Amino acid sequence: MPTHTTNMRMKFPILALTLEVIMIILFGIFAVYDDGKGHGHDPQPGNSSHPEKPKDPMSLYPMFQDVHVMIFIGFGFLMTFLKRYGFSSVGVNLLLAALGLQWGLLTQGFWHLTDGKIKIDIFKIINADFSTATVLISFGAVLGKTSPVQLLIMAVLEIAIFSINEHLVANIFKANDVGASMIIHAFGAYFGLAVARVLYRPALKNGHENDGSVYHSDMFAMIGTVFLWMFWPSFNSAIADPGYTQLMAVVNTYLSLAACVLSAYAISSLVEHKGKLDMVHIQNATLAGGVAVGTCADMEIGPFGAMLIGLVAGIISTLGFKYLTPILASKLGIQDTCGVHNLHGMPGILGGLAGIIAVALGKKDGHATMQAAALASSLGFALIGGAVTGLIMKLPFWAQPPDQNCFDDSIYWEVPEEEEHEESLTAEHYKNKAEV
């Protein structure tokens, strides 16, 4: 692939500004402030009930800010582990999230028009952030191997497909998925994996010199982990019915995350050389409990039930990073940069299965069959939608990086020369030390 194809001077500005102009026009036609005269909140991801609209329109603002922190700091910094791709991890995360929250407000709002208008309130912007999370999860699967132009296209298509599946799950199936294990985490993961499979790069089969971390990049990634870990109870409880149900969602997530940390650390030590801990496991598998308990978060599964889900999630996620990721890459041609299959995919399916069991046991009103249909729908839309999106992203004029320039910020960013010089000196230092 010729190097000049990575020049984004016209492609990126035209696409980004065109999308923003379209958003502004659509907001001008459809969007208004919520005047508080509606009939309660519309059913939203996994919350097919109609909770009472809070008397104070700002009562959900703290929850919104928590979710917002997860989207912009948590997801952004979690992906900074690559040694030469930190600008893209945080910077493109911001770009995709800013586009996604606008597009998510529209695509979800179109299903719930009031007098032909989308009435924007805090509840709706929380759900717009949720729709954005699916794109950021998928971004992790193709991190380092795609251009910002390709990723803007992925964001637009993925959120549109997500909104269809979300409407089907919440309004047609009336399934429960308050923390969105199925419709955000499983969907985002398998959408990204399908895209990654279509964009498979044979030349990267044996790895790439920049596809790895250094000490400080792993430290930055841990910032994302800690922010996500701290605020995940808000993510899982933000759209739950206020009061006791919302409290259950917070407590269940809190305990599931805590149990998950212990199992992730234990398994990491068990499977690594001389019982050492692997920072990749710690950055990711410690969060799997938040993903897996999402569907059951507002169900009366008991504190022990939440902890059991977290324990299992930590185990399967860590084992996935150790054993399954290499198999996916070598046998199935799925090069999953961030291991989203282990953090979001498998724990998302675990959450969906736990929800089916919990509803069948009467822990929440609903039908187990509809829970199963919601999981199947999320996986189906993700795999098919991701494959189609991947085919569109594979077209040769989206400024995608050549194989040799993957995982490198300098192809799309102005990178300070001092840092490049410092890295070369550091590399030379360790080389000399090794020779001695």
C-alpha cells in the first residue's frame, strides 16, 4: 500500500465537517429541550419499564457525569498501553465519543418522538453516552490498524445498528438489561471482532514491533482501569428505577467488581511464569465483573450472587487473555488489539446467561425466552453489522495505515521530536546494557 494514501488533508476534514453539518441540521429539525410535560422516560437499554420522571430535571446529573468520565477518561486511557499509540488512543477516543453522543441522541430519539420532536433531558444524554460506549469497545478491537477516517465511518454505522437492536430488545422483547451486558458490551465486542476479521492483516500474523507496551504506557492504561472500576456502579445503575432498585444495582456492581479483582489477580499469578502478575490481565480482567453483572444489576440476586458472577467473570477474562486471544489471532484471523473479547465479549455473554437464569428464577419480572432472544439479537446484529461495516471500511481510499506503520501515532499526528529522540536514546541504552 503506498504511503501517500495515509494523507488525510482532504478526506478527514470533509467527512468530519459534513457529518457535523448533518447533525446540526437534524438537531435543528428534531431536537428541543425537555419541558417536563412528557409521560415519563421512554424504555431505554434493557429498562423496559417506565420509571417516573424525576421532579428535579437535574437529579440524574451526577450519574451522567460518572458515565461521562468513564467514556472520556476510562475508555480513552485504558487503550494507552501501546508504546507509540497514546495520542491516538486518547485523542481518537475523544473524537469518536463527541460524534457518537450526538448521533446516539438522534438515532435513539427517532424511536421515541414526542409530537415529532426529540425532547432532550439528562436521561437521554446518558443513553447517548451508552450508545457511544459500543463504538469505543469496538475501537479497541481494531486499535492501531485503522485511520480516523475509517473510524468515523464505523461510528456512524455502528450506532445506527445499535439503536435498532436496542429498540428491539427494550421495546419489542421487553427484556431486562439495565447495565447493558448484552446490548452494549457483547454487541460492541463482537461488532469490533467482526470488523477486525474483515480487516485482517496477514503481514501482522507474527506481530509488530510497536504492538506492545513500555513501563509508562502501562501506567497510563491503569489510569483508565481505575476510573472505569470506580464509576462502573453508576454505569450499571444510571437508568434503573430510582430508589431501592437503583440501590441494588449499585451494590451488586460494587460487590461483583470487588470479587472480580481477587479472581483476576489469582488466575494471573497462577498462569504466569513464576507466579508473577501480568499487567494486561490487571488492566482489563479486573473490570469484567462490572460487565458480567450488568444484566442482573437491578435484580434481587443477593450480594453472594453478584460476587459469584464477578468471581467467574475474572476467571474467564484472565484465561481468555492468556490462552484464547492467541488462538483467535492464529486460527481465526481475528487480531484483537485490546482483547475486547475477554473484557466485553465473554463477560457480556456471561451477563446475558445470568440474566436468563435470574429471570427464570423470578428475580425480576419478565420472560427468560425474551432474555435469550435479546442475547441472540445482540450477537446477530453485531456479527452481521460488523462484517458489513468492515467491508465498507476495507475500501482502499480511507487513508488506512500500511502494515509497517500500524500502531504508530506519527502517521496521523504531529509527534514531538523530543519524545522520539528520548525513546531512541532509551532503546539504545537498553541495547547497550544487554550487550554488556
